[in-house]
Amino acid sequence: MAKFWVKAQDVDQHSHVEHMVNVCDENIIGKQFGPTKIYESFFKGELMDEEKMLSKLQDATIGDLFGNECVKSAVKAGFISEKNVKEIKGVKHAIVIANI
């Protein structure tokens, strides 16, 4: 069963606060894919299973997902459309912006 690093934080945007949830597959933390590095400081929060990760993503106003498994889960759960998924050196990446 896949595990995911999830880091949730509130980010002050001057006029409002965004609830940002960063998610990556457990096995890619700290790795580099072309120009993109999966920084522990950005993604490493709590290690979670799929159900808990999706629950955290539900509360996000912005989500940044990196990894084939977490993106696949987010697409399956309806957070994003497959057409909005990008790929960097064979690894899927997607940004989720809540409709609020």
C-alpha cells in the first residue's frame, strides 16, 4: 500500500490565508527530476496512507502533488483531471486549486 508525505500549512497572502497541502510519494522525497528537486522542507510533514492524504487534500485551497501514486489517487478522487497533469522526467505533477 502506497504511503505519502503530506505537509499542510497556512500561507498568508496579504489579503487572505491559503491552506496549502503539499504531497509527494514516499519514495521520491529528496530526489531530483530534471530541474525539479523534491525538497524535504517543502513536502516532508507526516507520512500517511491514501485515505488520510485525500482527507487532508479535501481541506486545501491549494495542493501541490508530486509523484505517480499521489497524483493517480487525486485524479481518481476527482480533485484534478488527467488532462491537467504534467510529467517531469517520468514523474507526475499536479497543482490543485479549490473552487471556493
